[in-house]
Amino acid sequence: MRQYELVGLAELLRAAENPYEIFDRFLRDHGGVGWFYGFAAMPSDLLTLPYTRALYFHHTYPEDWVQAVGAGTLLDHDASLELLVNGAAEVQWEPPDLAGWMAQMRPEQRAQFEIERDLGMRFGVSLPISADPAGRVVAGLGVWHGATAAPAYRRDWEAQGATIRAAGRLLDARVRRDRANDFVGLTPRELDCLSYLAAGLRPAEICFRLGISEKTFEKHIARAKDRLRARTRDQAVAKALILNIVTP
């Protein structure tokens, strides 16, 4: 692993207003032509929600991919993501037993996989880059490589893979520590309401402090629950705390 190179990347990510540009340049310097980064507030979201809704994400894949797969179901039938959720440590997009892997896919997964291959997304890898204490995936990275033949890709991945995995962890740490609300999109009032709930205040006390009605408070909470993909008020608070968006 290129230790000094990663130290430099960590410093650049920490200082950058736009860490995605820094990460994109790093990956392109290491053979990547596109990448996908996503995280869930809780691992259980990946088991209970459609993947597109469960994950907050950023990617540099082509617009043709979004249009062909469908923005509303972008990740729902991603066979690689399903394998990561089920514990895979690494998913090569073109494994040695490609026919065997495709035979195990559901029809909708196979259809998406074939669309991506038609778009040239043949060589690449999907990786878990963060997990909860039980080892369940929380964040992942997909890297589309520019190779045009399997032997060249595999040689390059053997040389670069550990560095790319470590770089993905650095991006994840930067984003989920400092930028999670860029994805979630809670408004200042929604943040206020959740912060006061996290501090133990009752709704009536929060309304008095913010100078709003209980009806307005409930509207803020309902919108916050939707943005956080939470079923209850308590779960919304828990997710906001986990993502470091609010503090008690």
C-alpha cells in the first residue's frame, strides 16, 4: 500500500470544500474511470428498504446509466450490492466464473447487469468500506476500471486494490463525519427540532423555545423522518445522531 500517498489524500480530503473532486482525481490516477459511493444511516435500512432509498450516494457514472437503469430504482436490482449486504468482502464485476454468477441472478438483476455491460461497465469492483460492530455493511464503493481486457484489469487491481480500498475509507470518514447532511438535506428548523428531542426536551418545550405551534413541529418532524428514512420519531433522532448531524 502506498502509505505516503494515502496520507496526502487524507490531508487533501480534510481540507477540501469538495472532497469528491479530490477523490475522483485520485481514482483516475489509479485506473478508475468512474465510481459510486453510498452509505446507509443504519445497516438495517439495507435489509428493510429498497436499496435506492436505503442509501445516500454520490457517483460519477454516466447519465446514460441513470437513464437506462432508472433513477427511481437505480440500485434496487444491483447484484453486486446484494452480495455486499450478504457479507461479501469484494465483488468483481467480471469474476472467473461469470456464467455461474449470472445464472444465480434474478431476472431483474441480470437485466441491469447486461445494461451495464452494454454501457462498457465491464471491469470493476464493489467493496464494503465501512461496517458496524457486527460486521454488517454500512458504506460501500464501486469502482469502474478503464481496462479493456481481464488480464490487464486483474494485474492492475492486484497492484492498486489495497490502496483504492483504503482511499474509499478515507472518503467515507470525511463525508459521514462532516458532510452527511449534504445527502440527507435536513433544514435548519428540522435540525433544531431533532436536536432538542435528542437533548430530552418534550415537544411542548421545543415549540415554546422555537416559537412554533405543535402542528408546525409535527410537520418538521414528519419531513425529517422522510429524509432520514425513519419510521418513528425516535428512529429519526437515532439516525441523526449516528450520522453526526445533530448532537444532544
